[in-house]
Amino acid sequence: MKTLVYRDQGWDGHLEISEPTKLNLAFFKTFPSLDLSIKVHSGVSLVAALGDFSTGEGKLSVKVDLEEGASLEWHLAAVASSNDKKIFDISAFHLARESKAVVSNYGIAKNGGRLTFAGVSKIERGAKGSDTRQEAKIIVFDSGSDGKCSPILKIDENDVNASHGASVGRLNDDHLYYLLSRGLPEEEARRLITMGYLKPVLAYFDDETLKGQLEQAIEEGL
């Protein structure tokens, strides 16, 4: 499987995926406002992962077109802090039969940060047997921060599977209480919970240098 790596500004334009590919994206500096489009050709798989630990405000739009038998896995971990205002709009369009997509976005908003996950999963007429799923979850650390999840399903065909799940909320009190009852300070307990929330994205990165930078950013950011 081929791996494509884009760091910080990455690319602004179009990608054609004609062989099984892993796409590794990471933002560490200024949050980029980009419009990205990807076409995944028939029978080809794309596994895309994005780690965002940049600062600033803007909108990242990603549109993925899936041909017959194509598949997409999208995994995002993002942090909005210190008055960041970030919008991620990730959409998957099923153009033909038996195409599959899972779009998974996880994020944290803290210290006045604003984080929005949006996107459309659309199954076009004629795309029978297709399967699409959206997942969006945001933990809001404090009252001055905000998170929004707005998944949209558009289904123009029968004999398909389509679902979404979205949640925005504070740290799970039960999980926090369990760790506190085991003697951990509250700050460390919060750090462990959020590490478990963001770190799984690392499993989708093949580039070891980039993975190490992301792991360090997660540790330092929490």
C-alpha cells in the first residue's frame, strides 16, 4: 500500500487515488484554510488520517468521491485551544455501487477554543449496496469553549446502509471519578482520559517521524 505524507500546509487541490493508499496529514503550525478534493477509483481503498495541533482559525474542506467498489476510512484527531476557531467539513460521495466510507472525527475544545465538525455523506442514485457511516465526538473542557457536530446524510438509493453518530460534552464524570478514587490528581486524570481519546489516530500513520511528532504534540498539548 502506498503512503502519501503531507505536513502543515500540505496540498491545496485534487488527488486521484488509483491504487491502495494511506494518506497521512498533520498540522502543527498555522491552521490552514484549504479545499481538498479526492477521487478514489473503482475497487481501490484509501485510509486517511489527520492530526491537527495547529493554532488559528479557518475552514478545512475535504470532498471524497467514491467510484464502484471503492472504500474510504477517514480518521481525524484535533485540538482547538486559546481562541482557535476551526471548522472541519469532511464529505464522502458514493457515486457507484458497493462503495464504502467511514468518516471518524474526534476533537477537544479547551481554553476558549471553538471546534466544528461538519460534512455530508451522500449515496447517489444507482449506488446500490453502498455503506456509509459518520462519527463525530468532541470533548469540551470549560465553559468558555465550544464544540459543534453537524453530520448530514443524503440518500438517493435503496438497498444501502447509512448511519451517523454525534456527541458533544464534557469529560465523562464517571471515568474522572474512577481515576480520582485511585489517587490520581485531577489534572493527571484528565490528561489520561484525553490521551486515550486522541491517541488512537496514531495507529493510522505509517510515517514514523510524523507519528512521533504527533505523539509529542498530544503529550505537550494536554
